[in-house]
Amino acid sequence: MFFAAGSKNGTTLETIPATIPYFTAAPDDVARWRAVSFFLWMAGFIALVWLIGFIPAIAVFVFAYMRFGFGEPWLSSFGYAAATTVICTIVFHWSLQVAWPPSLLGDVFPALRAATRLI
């Protein structure tokens, strides 16, 4: 349909001034590194959940992944982490009242767990 409209006014692929990049598969080393990197980030997230609790781990993980994994600026990384944490807290903790798994920090400091109910 697009090319049919373009052919009416004489536009062809040869007359388009922009170059169209060709997409190729990533080399095996790059694909392997991306997979390892992703699973290391996920292992770090799971470790954070175990150490500090699910909701605080979301904040730390989103901030770290956006800042160091994607190279986003500090301020936007913090903003997205805060927004994600607030949304997850409202939806899962308050609305659905999800029973979060216990964390090591909550086991060590039971008063902190009782005060926040997030750890």
C-alpha cells in the first residue's frame, strides 16, 4: 500500500535520499556477552530480594540497571526507579496485599520489618 502511493508520484527505493541500514545478527561473542550480562543482572536482583526485600530491591535494581546497564543520566535513573517502586508498592503491596518473601535484613532487624512491612 505504501509503495503503491509512492509510485503515483514517482518515488522509488532508489530516489529516497536516506540510507536504509541492513540488520544483521549479532556475532556469537556479542550475543553470548549480552546473555551472560542479562543473567548476571537477574542474579543480582534475586540476591537483592534475598538481602533487602522485594520492594527495596526493585528500587535499587531499576536505578542500577538504568544507570550502569543502559548509561542513563543519574536523575532520570533515580526518577524511573522511584516511579517504578511507587507503582509496585501501590499495586502489589497496598492494593493486592502480596505476602512478600522474608529478607535477610528483616531477619537481622525484626523491628525494621515490623515498622515497614516491606523487608
